[in-house]
Amino acid sequence: MKKLWQGRFNEESSELLEEFNASINFDKNLYEEDIKGSIAHAKMLGKCNIISEHESKEIINGLKQILFEIENDRFIFKTEDEDIHMSVEKRLSQIIGKEIGGKLHTARSRNDQVALDFRLFVLKQNKEIANLILSLVSTLKDIAKENLDTLMPGYTHLQHAQPVSLAYHLMAYAFMFIRDYERLVSSYERNNLCPLGSAALAGTPHPINRELTALELGFSKPTFNAMDSVSDRDFALEFLFNISVLFTHTSRLCEELILWSSQEYGFITISDQFSTGSSIMPQKKNPDVAELIRGKTGRVYGNLISLLTIMKSLPMAYNKDMQEDKEGVLDSTKTTKDSLIILTQMLKTTKFNKDNMINACKKGHLTATDLADYLVREKGINFREAHYITGRCVALAESKNLDLSELSLDELKTIHSDFDKNVIDILNLVNSKEARKSYGGTSNRSVEKQILIIENFLKDKLS
């Protein structure tokens, strides 16, 4: 069967070439964007009198029929058609005839066509993933509101450091994910430009109206340089980078959920709905969802590195290497959507074991910094000396198998005679959390402000 481009050739393509060259198996996922772009192009051709209005309408009606066929599983994708663009154009000529169907490709190339389809797809997925992030942020916020008074250890170096609330801890992740959302929004705005009309690399002599197609397709404006337009994949690279940073954050959260669900921590109980068992150990309840999301982080990182490597040495303008740009994006898109949906649902059904969290705060001397600050603030001792005295108090508590907060005033006085009865309140875990009233701190009032910031953010974005 002859190709639509075969006029230059005297021999038919090898079957090996057809299989190796074809992208239809994956770029058929862009059928909606391809048909949408072709409809906009046909409208523009008609309005600019490059083809007649009648021909424009015939083409558009034929394209709508193809869309219906694909969406209702009546369209047959064939390897010999190479890609989604040729497949649709070939079917269009079958429906409305070659004479009119062949006019659709006037003033465009597959180069600007694929650049358009891919950009439309990435921008659409950008929005959908951004909305899923908002849902995750909202879930974290809701859990935080219910746990302002749930004490837990804050960690540095995975060692007990200072007492915080579960609400405060989860707010840290909420603000991470807000940055992920904002990166996607920024990327969308920067890349919302229409490459259609750039043709192969140099534009077209036909009197087209690129502003018209850009408006029709929902872009802010056309791209500025035809050569850049067909060879640019920055929008896909940004998308994959944004996904990679997002997975850095989901992986960190999942790592903590995995630790917290262990017997050693016991901070959470993940719902049976989102846990799995062992084939040999009947007692096991494994946090596989969190582990899979943590593992899929490597997968999306790999897709980013792959596209960076593909693009790094390409001369202008389009090169066939760029056919390798889509599979990684398609994979990362599905991976991200699936992961965000299941992570959000898992968090909604997770039980937080407050008593275990509070008991954990009684280990590791979480109020040691408060004691040192007390000596500086109320006793006029320089911080280095206060640090030493507090260290001696910690050593005393260790020798008695107690937490620092459990030492009596008499016991503290054996280390330093200046301690008074106020020190007992200083060493109280709740008081320690509430003492940090600085902007962004752990006190309930500070955390409530953080929650309000997120509520206002969500209200603005979801309205």
C-alpha cells in the first residue's frame, strides 16, 4: 500500500522499517488533540480562502465522524499508517474523497502537527495533575485541622528533636505540594503557545492566520519562530521535571508513612483497603501503596533523564529522534495520576494513633532546647554554658532511665542550683510546642494561620 508521502520513492517500505518507524501504537493516545488541531486548521483555511468554505465544512464533518469512530471503537489503527496524523488523514480521504481530503494538509507539516498535538496533550495533563494536587493538599489540610493537639516528635537526622503537632508536620507537606501546583501553573502559562502554521521549519507561503488557530485552540498566542516551534520540547521537559519534583515530595511522604506504619513507630494504621498481605506470613500487613509510589519515583526520574538525553545534541529543526519524546511522557502522566489518586484516598482512610505519638514524645529529651533557652532567658547564662548544663541534665535523666521532662526540680538542682519551679513548666511537652509562636512555628495559633493560608489558597483555586 502506498504511503501518503511516497511520491519520491520507487520501492515500497520494508516491513522491518514499517515496524521500526511507526509510532501509531502510542501516539494514537493523541487522537483527540490531533483531530481538534485539524478542525481548527480546516476552519482557518476556509476563513482565509485558501480552501472554500464548503471544503472546510466537508473536512470538519469528516473529522468529527473519525472522532466518533475512535471513541466508539469503530476505528482500526494500522501499523502501515505510521502515526496518528497519517492514520486520520487517510481515513478522512476515505470518507470525503481524496480531492477534498487531501486539502487538509495545505500549509502545514507533520512537524508542526505533532508539535501541536503533543503540546495540547501536555497542557491538558498539566491541568489535570494540578487539580489532583489540590485534592491531596485539601486532604492534608483536613487531617491537620483535626490534629492540632496531637503531639508527635519532630526529627532531625531521624532522631527525636523537638515536640511538634501532627498538624504542623502535615502542613510541611501541604506547602511542598502547593509549590508543585504553582510550578505546573507557571509552566502552563509559559508554554501555552500555538506552533500550528510553522509548517516543516520555515513557515508557509500560504496566507494563513496563525492568531486565528491559536485562539480557536485556546492558546494565548502563536509561537514566535517556526524553526524553534517544531524543534521545541521544553514544554515536555518542564512537565517531566515538575512531575519529578512532585514525586520527590510524594516519596518523602510515603517514606514516613512506611516508617510510621511499622511496629517500631506505630503512629498510623493504614486501612485494609490500601494494604496487602504476605504469601507466607499470615500476620503481615504491608504498606504496598506507599512503597509503590516511592518506587515509581525512579520511574518518572528515568523518563525525565531519557528526554533530556534525546534532546541534548539535536541540530535544528525536527529530527526523528523526537519520536521518542512521547512514551515517557505518557508513562509519567499515567503514573502521576494513579499515584495522586490512590495516595489521597489512602490518607483519607488512615488511622492516626495519637497515644503512640504522644508516648514517643517522652523519649529522646525533646524539651532540651527549651531548657537551654530558659537558662539564657531567665538566668542570664550564655548559650554555650546553658548548652553544657542542659547536656548534663540529659545525662542525669539517661542514668535514671527517664526522659528529661520527667526529672524533678530537686534532681535538676543537683546539676545547677539556679533552677527554680518554673523549669517544670518549661519542660512540659505541650508548653514546648506552644512556646514557638514565631511565624511558621509549632504553636496552635501559628499552625491555624498556616491552615488558613491553605484554605484561602484552595478557595481561590477551586472557585
